[in-house]
Amino acid sequence: MNRDEQEQNELEQAIFQLLGKEIRQVKYIESPPLDDLIGWAQNKEKFHGVQQGIQLTYPGLSGIQESFLHWNGTFFQYGLSFGEKPWQDFVVNGAVWDVTTQKPWSKFLPSIITGVSVYWQSTGAVDPPLGWPRPLYPRDLELTFANQFKLYFSAAHYDAEKSCLDFAAHNVIVAWTDGFAEENKLGNFSEAAKVSSRMLDSAGRIG
């Protein structure tokens, strides 16, 4: 296993820790607002575009656990990243919005995550100097919940002029309909170069 494969595996294993977790609370972390405009709510009927990342809260073995899904430049500028730590460990300053009672989260929370899929896209890099950018970057994440509800997360860039998603940006897109995901080639509708998935079986074990 080379360095690229090892680091891909490490990120996937970290994200797979979400399997079986019962999400109780969700917070969006934005850059401090310069005015009254809430960044993530600008296109809220279609998707949420969160500037920094999403904090997920759920019961853990030692009490309430917080994880942070965000973007960074480990593999490419930009891609998804994840850590089982509160958002303050990743963002120096941020504006916090509790969206647990907002659409789409209010439709199904609390709920257990039963499926996790990570979608890797090609950067087009071939033997790059200094080992960066990497050949693949983690652009999309798909979570399936116990009620079969799906959420799509992506580091895709929203092109306001074309009204569509493309490539990648310093944000995390949250989408909740298959129609939007298919239209914008997110998750299982994308042309991913690599897909890694884990599911819980009927007994709640990782398959």
C-alpha cells in the first residue's frame, strides 16, 4: 500500500466510525458573518452550502460525542475531511448555527446512520512533484439513515451563473434529494474514480 492509498484508507476508516451512530444534533459552522446574510441559507430550498463544516452530535461510549465534517487540502484543493472532535479543534473562529430543527434535519432526527459511502474523484494529477496534488480527492459523502433517508455531502463548487455544482471549493454542500444529487452528479450519481462503502446488516453489524 503506497502513501496515497494509506491516507485514503485512514480517512475512510475515520468516516466509517459514523456507522451505527444516532445523530441527535447538527450544527453548521460558518465564517463569521459580515452582515445579516446567513451563508448556508442562500439556496436553502435546493441545498445548504456551509462555509466551514458540519458538527454532528451523538451518544458515544463515554458520553456525548462530537464529530466534524469539513473541507481541507490534504488531497487536493479542496476535498472533504473528518474528525471525531468538536469543530473548535479545526476552525479558529466560526459562527455557529444549530440546524437540528431546520429542513432537512428536522424530518428525521434523531436517527441512526446505517450506511456510509465515500466517493473519490480524479484530480487529473499523474506523478505530481512533491507528491501533491494526489491522484484522487474525497469529494462526496453519502449517508443513509435507518428510515432510508439519504443525505449527500460534497466539496463541490456552486456556480451561481450556471446554477449548478462543479469541481470543488472551500465549502461543504448538503443535499437531500435524489433529484438534485442526480442532476449535479453527487454521490452514487457521480462518475467517481473510487467508491468505498460500509453498511450495517439487519443485526446492526458492519457488513
